[in-house]
Amino acid sequence: MIGQPALEPATAAPVLEARDLVKHFTARRRLLVPALAPLRAVQGVSFQVQRGQALGIVGESGCGKSTLAKLVMGLHEPSSGTVLLDGRDVSEIPRTEFARRVQFVFQDPYSSLNPRKTVRQALDAPLRHLAGLDAPARRARTAELLDLVGLRAEFADRYPHEFSGGQRQRVGIARALASTADVLLLDEPVSALDVSVQAQVLNLLRQLQQELSLTYVFIAHDLAVVENLCDEVSVMYLGRIVEQAPAEVLFGSPRHPYPHTLLSAIPTGDRSQRRLRVAAPAGVDGPAGSDGGCAFAPRCYRVEERCNTHVPPLSAEPAGHPVACHFADDTDPEEHAG
């Protein structure tokens, strides 16, 4: 897998960790309008990322993965739970210190760049305020950063509209690296790009991770991208983690019906490698935040009565492959192949 060699179990410690993160959004009260129930966007999510590795967080739109990323970055205040960086609560870390270590790469590279500023000006702010470089050092470092992401030095004086989508995303990655960050949160960084350009940017991310020992939290809905880039994968559904496993384990033998349904829908040209089709019954998702049962029950091919009355916990067994399903030990996709 992509990434640095795993640390020895006795010394392994996560560089980034989330513990029981919860985020509820409450609608503003209006005159003569009934109060709405709070939207539980993230419900008790926990994960760990080892130094030099890539964690993929996957799920369909609206599952809460982008909200989770904003909680980690401090762009949202969690309703409860903590985020730790090298074992320190990030709420106790000065924002400037945190920004030197952790940076965000946005989904839309055009809207994340100021159209009134050149690339040099976009890189100048983190180089000045976070890296503390003087003007000559900033000019030299700007050229180094552009070369690092595969852009020519003369591009520094161009504006965002003068670049293609892939080039703009390279600028966004360079800006994230300008602060000497070693942890990057990437929120759908290639979803707005053409397929061929996606491959180029992903190859760049692999190269940078190996050269700079970067740690990634990679948010995506494209399972093929996550399978090729990430060491560990967490699958989210309506605000909860429903399965966590090493990438080769999850993509080889998922135990929760939701990721198995997603994987069975991936087309493949190799008939010998084609996954069994699993039919997901049409249904309406359970309400985000419902405590009355499993949120995936209306769409699950294994649903039984207890699925509608008891929320399955994210079990820790077997070690290294937690799954939140009442039937995690006996889910047999062959019985439900379509």
C-alpha cells in the first residue's frame, strides 16, 4: 500500500485522532414555525491515522464526511468529542501552531483561490505568517513549491483563471505545503477534475506522500480512488462509521451490507474479477440521528426486526475490522446476489 512502513506496535502512536466526535445542527427558531429536530450530522465518529499513512473516509453525499473534516480542522465546533494531534487536544493548541502542521485541500480549486491574487500572492501569506520567511526566501520557496507540484516557476505571476482545473488543484496543494504541514485533509480533491487529470493529481499525491512523509485524511465518494491511494478506510453512513478496515481487507471482503452494496456496483472489465451483485431494496433512509434502529435498515438486504429497534454498535471484533451490523459475522453476499 501507499505510505510509509508501519511503526512497530509497541511504539506506534497516531499523529491525528478523533474521539467520539458529535456535531448537531439546530435550525433557528422562527415565529409561528414549529421547531425542527436537530440534524445530527456526525454521531460519535472515532478514527486514528498513523504517521505517513493515508486514511480514506468514504460515503455518499450527505453522510457527514465533509462535516467531519471541518470538525477536525476547527472550522466547526463539535457538539462533543475531541480531536488530538500527536496526543494533544487541538482545542488547546494555538491556531497558528496547528496551521503549521495541518492544512486543508479543498474540493473546488477555483473557488478556494482568490481570483484577484496571483499564485505568488496566494503562497506568500502562509510563507510569511506560518513559515516566517523574508522576501528573498519566500521567492525562492515559491519556485520550489511550484516545482514540487509540477508547475513552472513563471506560473507564479499568473491568476487562477489562467490555469486549467488540474493546475489550479496543484496550486492548492502547493499552498497547503507552504506552511511545512505534514498532515493534509483532502476533501474530494479530484472529484471536480476530468478522469485523466484525476490520475495525474493522484500520482502527484502519492509522490509527495513518499517524498515528504505526509499523512493524509482523504475524503471521497469514488471507491476506486480510495482503494488505490489509502492504507485504511472508514465507511460513513448518515453520520456514523459503519465499517473500518485496512483497504485490502475492506475491498476484498466487506462485512457491512452498505460497503458491500457499493462495491458490487463498481463495473469491471475483467469477468473473472467481477464482484457479486447485491440488490439493495429501494427505500428511504432512516432519519439522521434516529435512535430507533439501524439507519441503513430501509435499504438493507439482511434487514430483520431488531434492525428497526436497536442501533448496532461499532464492534471491535475482529481486531482491525470493526463493523456496525447485527449480522457482521454471517453476512453472505452469495445468498443475495442479483
